[in-house]
Amino acid sequence: MELSDSDKKELLRTARASIEQAMSGVPISPGEKSTGLLNEPRGVFVTLRLQNDLRGCIGYVEPRLPLLEAVREVAQKSAFEDPRFPPLSEEELKEVEIEISVLSPLRKISSVDEIEIGKHGLVIDAGYTRGLLLPQVATEYGWGKEEFLSHTARKAGLPADAWKHRGIELLAFTSDVFSEAEFAPSNH
């Protein structure tokens, strides 16, 4: 799935509009019917950053909804329902940068040697709990494979070495990551 720049801009515009709608007390609206790639069900995460610091990140791992609709929902959840942060304020909304990660389908991996740092995101599935980290997280923190696996396990509430245990399923995915900064008018 190859998103065009206009698709990416539409997804970013939709994410911001969805947060603004919720902030003004307007119920989430279905918006316009999307076509093409934006209508395909995909896993997607919306990440909010303030001065490069994480301010919210929620998404759907599985392709539950058409992409445009999923972005509408998870943008609001990132802004108002991430349990790590208080709800986004109007002042913060003016400064927040929106980043979207559109996920490929999950693929079971049989060996950690298949993981490429910076390319693959990870899901650790213990059957009763799951942990996920997006591909850019390992790069941002300078982690190697074992650190990435350990942090993903901890995200699932599991011991850091859980990825070595029987009964644990490792899944990898890639993601198309883009943000408002990429499409902002340049200041030169």
C-alpha cells in the first residue's frame, strides 16, 4: 500500500479536525466517505508530540476500520484517552505536532534475526496480553534488537526476557510514518 502525499495530507488534516471537533464538544462525525487506499482497513497509530516530547499515542494494531475512519477515532483517543497523559488542552493543540503510522499486516516471525531495527515494529503476544512498539521507537532510543524486544515485552506487562519463553508469539510489521512537519511550509 503506497500512500500518496495527498492521501497523507488528508489523513493529517482529518486527525487534527477530529481532535478540534472533540475539543469543541461536537460528536465525532463520519466525515466524507473516503475512496481508494483511505477506504482500506488498516492498522494505524496517531502520535502527538509537544516540542518533540510524546504527548499521546494510541492506535489500532489490527485493521478494524477503513483507514480514514480509524484515524478519526484514534486521533481523539490519543488526545483525550491516553492514560499516561491528561486530556490535551486547547493551548497544547495549537502547538502539538501530529504523526501518523500506517501499519502493514502483522507477520509472525520465527527468529529474532528477522527483525530489522528502524524497519520493523514489534508485537509480543502472550495470549492474555500484548505489547507493541512502533519501528521508530527503537531508532529514537538507539536500541539494539534485545533492548527493543525487552521494552516491547515490558510494554505488555511481561518480564523483559519474556520474548525468549515458549508460548510467546513475536509479530513484526512495517509502517509508513509521516507527520505535519513534513508538509509544513518551509521558513526559508
